[in-house]
Amino acid sequence: MPRKTKPSMTPERRRYTDEFKRDAVAMLLDGHSASSIVERLGISGTNLLYRWKQQQVASAGAVGEALDGRVAELEAELRRVERERDILKKALIIFGRGE
């Protein structure tokens, strides 16, 4: 005898785009209350909104660390190039072509 399946009682899970999440978090950071954002945008709860905020802060921190590393690399390269330039200036003076 085939089993009958009951229809699911839970509503289908809604998926939000990254842009939607960023906009919702931006509203929160602009000073809007979490409950008003949730109501206005139809988000399932304030916990979800705060989770998105936490994820964006963590993501921004990782990007910041990567940029800090790149800045340090570029500063080191700049110092190296400046030393090379200074050596070339001295060489021009030694060989009598510079003033």
C-alpha cells in the first residue's frame, strides 16, 4: 500500500540576494530600527538581519587586512625604487654628467 505524504507545514525558505542583504544592513547602519527594516522588507526576523550585519563586518575586516598587506608591499617597493633613483643620481654626478 503506497504511503501518503503530508504537505509540508513550513513555508518555503526565501533566498535573499547579496545586494538585498547589503541594502538592509545599510539601513540598519543608517539608524533605522531593526524591527522597522524587518517589517518594511519582509525579512523573517531581526536575528537574520543582525547575522547579515555580522557577516558583512567580518568580510570587511578580511578585506581590510588584505589591503593593509598590499599597502605594506607597495611602501617597501617605493623605498627600493627611491634607493635605486638615489644611486643613479650619484652615478651621474660621479661620471660628470649631472649637476
